[in-house]
Amino acid sequence: MKRLLAKAFVVAMTSTILVGNATVFAQDPAAEAPTIEERLAANPNDTGVLNEYMMGQLQRLIPRINTAPDEAQAVLDSMKTTLGDLEPTTDEAKKLLGRARDAIGFYEDQLELARVSLDELKEKLTENPDDAAVLSQFVQKTIQLVGPLTSSQPDQAEEMLAAADEFLEGLKDKVESEAGKQALIAKDRPFTQLRNAIERTKRLDAIVGSDAARLNIKDWVNGPPLTDEDLQGKVVLLDFWAVWCGPCIATFPHLRQWQEQYADKGLVIIGVTNYYNFVWDEDAQRATRATEKVTPEQEQEMLVKFAEHHELEHRFAITEDGSLAEFYGVSGIPHAVVIDRQGKVRLMRVGSGQQAANDLEQAIKAAIAESEEV
């Protein structure tokens, strides 16, 4: 149940990022800026601040669950304290806060699972194949270990998944309880999702080393148009994104950092998106879906204000059709592509996780270093 609630929370956070108000503080320039916890305590009804807080905490928490469980526990304890003191009065804030608290429960379960090894669970199941709780733990532990590898080490992920599947298949004839049989059946859907993710990564990896696709762009925003000729000799980061995509927005700190650090060394970041019939809400300081059809010019105006609001300096490219996304195998966003100065696809990563960001930055730095040597 907690797992389903956590998924619902992610969906809610993704959409609410676009409806939360940005709190503006009038303060002495010399005064220390309030922490996000202070901002949240000052206005528990501000869903935008709650989103910002949760995204930041989850970015700290998730990478530590398997590698530094004590540090992860400290993050969770801090989150429980901060959220436990909040008493919002609006229905929207109450709903989002409830999902945030449910998410904490989910990650507490994940942390507890991280402290148990797969071998320990195998040993327990060998002794008692009918233990449905341990069977479920084994499946969840496999997902916990294999999931992060599907986008970066698909061969290892495939090997680990196959081993887990083989072990569970070997238990089928030994499991007699109905609860145990249901626990075995429950693995089918998540294991299939992992296999699909592995295959998707392999398809993307097959594109690495090929020539980059030619630009097929309808309109440019937040900067002058670029041509394929303009990009010759540059290191290019294509970032497929959308204004309504919460995980895309979660990557903005990295994009701002890379723009600042590497733009003068030859990096060109292009945010590839589409028209989604959004306009800019001046009062709420956010992008919102329009109730009536808007013109391309109106949506471009929204994107300019969106970029200003999020302090994004790179260009946005609005595609003519889906050919560019099709070429790069985009099936989910954010989807990032690194292209080296020779015009070859260097790396692709999907998602907003810290590991994906680390991989992308390393690829960018390597491409820049090689470019400087040429």
C-alpha cells in the first residue's frame, strides 16, 4: 500500500510543481536568507515551497539509502520533524502534505530493506519457502538493487534480474500457501518493467557513437536560432523536457551549473520541447495550462518568462515534429543526450536522479577535455 501511495505522491509532486506559488521575501540584503524549512514553516499552505523542499530532500535521501543508510536515516528523521510540525489550512496543501508523509513511510521501508542482504533473504526462503513476507522482501530487494542499474549498467542489471528470477522459479514447486503463491505472482509486473527498462537502455546505447541527428526545429526561444553549422566543433547537451514535467524541473540546478561552468569552454545546452498550450500566470508566477487555444507566440512568451523565473540561460528548441525525439529513442523525460565536438552521440541518460546527473557531467567534461586536445 505504501508503495502505491508513494507513486501517487510522485505524480502529485510532478503536477503541483507547476501550481505552487513562489514565495517572495522582502528582506534586508545584508540579512541571511531564510532556509527552506523556515519558509515552509512561515507558510505551510505554499505547495511550491513544499515541492521544492521534498525534491531537495529526496535528492539527498535516495542516493544514500543503499550506500550510507545512517545518513539516509538522518535525512528521514529531519523530514519527519519538519513535516510533522506543519499545519496547512488549504485542501491542496493538506493533500500534498499527506502524500509527502506517505512517501516518508515508503522510504523508511526502503531503508529497512537496504539493511538486509539478498543472500540473507535467500537463506530464509531456502529454510521456509512459504514465508510470503520474506518472498515479498526478496522481490522488493531485487527491484531496489537492479532498478538503479537499468539505465547505466544494463548487462549487470540483466544478470542480477535473471539470477533472482531463476531463484524464485525454483521455489514455485515448494510454495504451498496461497499467500506465498500470490507473492510469487506479484513479481511478474515489476520484473517485466525492469526488463523493459534494460532493453530501452540497450537500444539507447546502440545509438551511442553514431552521428547526431540534424536539427529539425520549428521555433527557438530564450536565445537566437541555432543551425547545425553553429554547433560544429561544440559539445552539445540536448535536454528533452516539458514545462509540466516535475522531474525535468528537478534537473534545472544541474543545467544552471553546467551552463555557468562549461558554456565558455564550448558547451551548448538546448532544451528540446513542444507546444503544450500553456500560458504564464503572472500572479502565481508559474506556467499553467490554458483553457483556450493559445498562439505559438503566446506560448513562446510563456517560455521566456518560465526561463527567467527558473534562471535558465540556455536556449529552448520547439520541435517541428517528433523526428528528433524518435531518433534519440525518447520514451520518457527528462531525456538527455551528450554530443561531442565531432558530432557523435556520446551518452544518453533518462531521469532526474543524481547518478544520471553525475554520468552526464562526466561525459560533458570528458568531451570538453578531448576537444581542447584536438
